[in-house]
Amino acid sequence: MSATSIPATAPSSDRGPTGVDDVTVRNLVHQWQSDLMYCYTEYGVRSHPDLVGTVVVRMTVSSDGSVGHAAIVRRS
């Protein structure tokens, strides 16, 4: 599995009115990447050894840190 990929910039229409900027989201994803990988390996691959693919998620993180909106944009 490769590291998460986050676009360097996103159109302003991709952000909600109270969302935080892309750099902050990128930093949070990298901060929690080891926990995300743990979930993937311990719950995903352990339950489904053939698990492969990509998921692209668009989300809005509110200024209080909560996820205001999340949607799967593409999966394979």
C-alpha cells in the first residue's frame, strides 16, 4: 500500500465554508498515518487478505476538527 496522496491545492469550491485549509488536512493525515495503516493491516487485510485498491475521499474538516462532510469520490 502506498502513502496517502493529497493534492497540493484544491479549488476553493472543494472547501466548505468553515473548512480548514489543505495543508492542515495534509499534516493531520500524515500525523495519523501510522494509525490509518494499523487499521488497514489489522482490520482490512486480516479480514480480507486479497484487499487491494484505491479510495479517493473528499472531506471537509470543520474549524473545531470534526469532519463536516465526507464522500467517496472514486474507488477501485
